[in-house]
Amino acid sequence: MSKLSVTVDGLTFKNPFVIGSGPPSTNAKIMCKAFEAGWGGVVAKTVSLTDTEVINVQPRYGKLKADKENIGFQNIELISDAPFEDWERWFRETKDAHPDGILIGSIMESYEKGRWQELAQRCLAAGCDALELNFSCPHGHPETGMGAAMGQNPPMVEEVTRWVVEAAGGSPVWAKMTPNITDITVPALAAQRGGANGVSAINTILACIGINLKTLRPQPTVEGHSTFGGYSYLAVKPIALRMVAQIAGATEGLSISGIGGVTCSKDAIEHILVGASTVQSCTGPMLQGFEMVTELCQGLEAFMDEHGFATVDEMRGRSLPFFTTHHHLVELQAEAREKKAAAKRFRDKQWGEGDITAGTDKLTSE
């Protein structure tokens, strides 16, 4: 077994890197390409039952650049617009072609128990190894009470999670968290109470990528208008790391799939150090290609060798003990200053603690 392999909620990934739900997982052909490139898992684009209306627009993406480099990316893309019956075929095709790849179905529905349970059971019957509950899409469907609108209601998160866990028959269930909330640990704990094995965090941040200063129109512009969309890529990493760390610190026994700003192995390593068991990337492969997983794996393995970690689990959460309160930072700094001051003082009782010549040197002016 590879040193990069991880077992999470009973599922063994050959490496911790997972394609996040979205365009890089939008049908069987592209999901198979991700597995062929070497990704450990794929979360399929979010699906709903066929009678849920989904109509996407064009253009639907926007870029934020700094020094000509992409640092932020916004999308106003909705969940899959393909009939669910197509997805049942695509799940089977993908799993038949890559039986060792971990295939996770992403599902979202209206607030109806029967619809969530039907969707869950049909995804699993079609070959999905696990389910990710989309409580987090920040645009479009919240207008109908789905996505982030549901994820911002912790009692609803708990209840819907319980519905799906009941229908899943023991298959792992992850709840995807929205960052568009005051305290992300509240819905995470609600999902855990509902029986979730893990959470995925974070989904995109509701944002406006910018304004065209010639036309005065917000971007991306569709027929002269726009809407707030989901913001991702490198610029969101600081927020994502904070929220992953907060969830890790507030929960016990809940796996975390870290998402947000993963553009290279350094970014992924940081997610693992603050508590993630797996790391997802969606915008990364959209802009860099599926081949970015090669650097992710090489960079992670080099980091593990440098620090003497035999497994990914050994490094997971290693940075969490170094987070504290501002009040404690003040205390730590005061203690450090006192130790430095004490080291400069020399009293008679200190004679004999070390070599006498060292004590003499300490008191001698050059």
C-alpha cells in the first residue's frame, strides 16, 4: 500500500486528493479522465431528481487576477442539468472502468424526505461508494430553499442528514458546509448529530468578482446583468483553512474533506495539517488540468519524507495545537520576555549550576 493512501470512513483512497463536485466531474467521460490522471477520488457534479428544473446560463465564470496571475475565480453555474437517469448510467460506467477509484455522489433536493432518500438510494445502487450532501451551493438554488439556504439552517441540516443516513444503509455520508454563515461549527455539529460520517468544507463564498469599468456592469455579465456567485481558488484559502481548523477543533470523530484554494501541494498540505483527511480541488483542475495531481502527490510525499511522517494520518492536524486565543498570546509573550530578562540576571545562588569558568565569563566585560 502506498504511503499516500488514506482510509476514511471505511473507504481506501490511493491518495488523499479528490476532484471536487463541479465541471471536472460533470459526466462519465470526464470523471474517468480524472481517475486516469491519478486522482484518489471524485465527487460527481451535484445531481437532483429529473423533475427539478436546472437551467444554466452563459457566460458563467469570472476571473480575478493579480500581477497577471489568477488568484480568484467566480462561477454562477448551477448543479447538473442532465436527467438523473443519465447519471445512473454515468455512475455505472465510471465505476466499471475504475473499480478502485472512490466515487462519491453529490446530491441536493428540496426539503422533502422522500426525494432525498430516493436520490440517495439510486446513487448508491448505481455504484457510488459514498454520498456528499450539498447544503452549500451559494447561488441559484437557495432562491428555492435548497443549497446554502438549507445549510444555513442547522436544524434542517441535522434532519436531512438523518434522512439520508437512514436511506444509505451504512454507506458513508458527508455533509458539505457553506462558508456563508457566522459559525461553521454549528452546522457541522448538526450534521454529526444527524449521523454524518464527515463534512466537506468549504464550498464557495458568495461574492462579486468585479465590475467592468467601461460598461459599469457586474461580471460575469449575462445580457447586461449578473448575480452574486461562488468565489473560489487561491484567494479563498486563508478562509478555508480557518474554517477547517475550527471544525476540527470543535468536533471529534468527524472526518473532514478540506476544500478551498488548493492550487498545489503546499496548499493541500496546509489543509491536512489543520485537520483534513482528504483534500478536494475543483477550480484547480479547471484552470490547470487533471495533471496537477502529479505535483500534489510528489509534493506531499517529499514533505512527508522531510518531516519523517510515515503516513498521511500522522501529519493530519499537527498544526492545530498551535492555535490559541489572543489573550493567551499576550500571556505567552509576557512569559517569554520574563525568561529573557531572568536569563540576564545573575545571582549568587546560581554559582555552581554549571562550570565555574562559564559563570565567570558571564560576569566579565570584554
